[in-house]
Amino acid sequence: MEIVFLNRFERAAGPADAERGQVFIGEDQGIWTAGWHRLSDDGEKAEEPWFEGTSWEELLASFRFGIARKMREGFRPMLDGMLEEVPFWERRPPLPSMLQCYADQFDAEKELAPLRAWRRAKSAEEKRSAYLVATNRELQMVAVYVPKTEEELKQIPGFGKTKVEKYGKELLQLVGDLPREHAFPLDWVAAAVADETYSDWAFRQKEERFGKQQSLVQEKKRLLSGIRQGRSLAELEKELSLTRRLLIERVDRLDEEGYDVLPLVERELSELPPEEVLEAEQAMNEIGDQFLKPLYQRLYAASGETERSYEKLRMLRIRFRRAGKSAV
């Protein structure tokens, strides 16, 4: 195996001692390997494999997740940011990150319940994803800091002028009767978070983020395999434990990335009347296919089947775009 990347890590094990290890990426006849070697004083290596396969995308996801986990365990790379004077873990974090870190130290499940219920209702009302209304972290900070005015709400990361104007009154009403244990303005938080606390929190965020990326890459691999094997949307929905809406969004994204999902699309559209398909193609030619809402309003608004209609439109758009590329 040819080593294409290697970096040594150390973790303090005492006043005059350190544990050592190294991360590596290797390649042998098109097969990529990544992992961790724990180094002992006698030179022996205990290997912890993270990935072996042909997908560079999957390798990077596994590699990043593995590094984040090791850094959360206290290991630090010997080489990091070679053109920077200060390693990223030694830089003073910005206040928004400190505010998030501090809020995450509190159990606010009781206070969060009505905020989450409000978000679900607002998401359904606006027909948009819940995280676009407010993220979990934004709601956590509202529940912990308990703003009482719109100006105080603007001090919480994620709540800019537009979001406060749109949702501020409703949110403030929801938390209006909650007791407040933290004073505004929130600039005191920077001094209230210990370096060790922030470091552990920051590496946990990285571990979770790269863990999600790794899961998405693995999910993508299974989805592509299922499409190649002729699975239906119903079968893929069950196998991947995804909602139908999310599954179709994943298929749409695969098409945008250039993967061949047309066999699945053609199977799912095979039961549509030819005149419905033709009408959709004409609409896309006339008003474009970038946005689905105008197409929905023109073709399906009277049907009352919003979810099913958008599902068909996504599939019809993939077919329409593929036909356009084939004709070029």
C-alpha cells in the first residue's frame, strides 16, 4: 500500500509523557484505505481501520469523522494549518459560538416543548421545512436565555431582523411567562464558558457533523444500489427508513449531481396518463422548471393533493430535464 497522507497526533498522558498515534490514507490498486495507528514506545502499531473501498467521497467522510472523534478524545495533530500561526483549537472563539455552547449545557426540555409545537405548526402552515423556521439550536437558546423584547431576541444567533419581524412576537409570547435566570446583554457569556468546556463542545459538534455526513454518504450508496437493482419508491422508503418526501428530495439531488435515476423515475411515472405528462412538459417549456410552485399552481392547485402533486412534479421535472439533455 502506498501512503498518500500521514499525520501524527499526541495526547498528554502526564506531566512528562504523551500518547501518540497517526492517521493515514493509503492506496493500493484503486482501493483506498484510511485509519488510525496507535503508536507505542516499542514501535508497535495497533491499527484501527476507518475505511476500505473505492469511493473517495465515502473515504473522506469516514476520515473526517474519525479525526473529529480522536480530537474530542484529546489528541491534537502535530501539523495543522501549516500557514497559520495559531492552531484553530487555540483561537478565541466568536461570541455566537460561545452563546450556543453555554446554552447547550442546560436541560431545557420542558421549556422547549411549546417552542417545538409552535415550529411544527408554523412549518405546516408555511409548507416549508421546520429547520427553515427555526433550528434546534436557535430554539434551545431562546429557551435558555428567555428574551423578553425583540431587541433581546436579536442578540441570539440566527435571529436577524427579518426573522424577528416575522416570528418575534409569537416567540416572545411563548416564553413570556418563563422565569429568566440570565441577564441581557449576553456579552458576559464569553467569560462564563471555560476553555475546556468549549473545547469539548466544539469537538463534539464536529464529531456529530462529520458523523451525519458519513451517514448521508452511506445512505446515498444504498439508494444508488437500490435504484440499480430496480427498487420502487415504496421499497426504498422502507429499506432506508426515509419519509417519501425526503426520499424524493434525495433522488432529485442525485439527478442534479449527474447520477442516472431515470429508470426509477420512468417506473414511477408509468401509471400517469400520457396527457398529464404532456401537459406538464408544455408547462415546463412555457414557464420554466426552476421553481415547482408556479407549476403546481398551474397544473394541480385544484386537486387538493399537495404532497402527491409535488412528488409527481419532481419526477416529471427530472424526466423533462433528462429529455432536454438527450436532445442536445
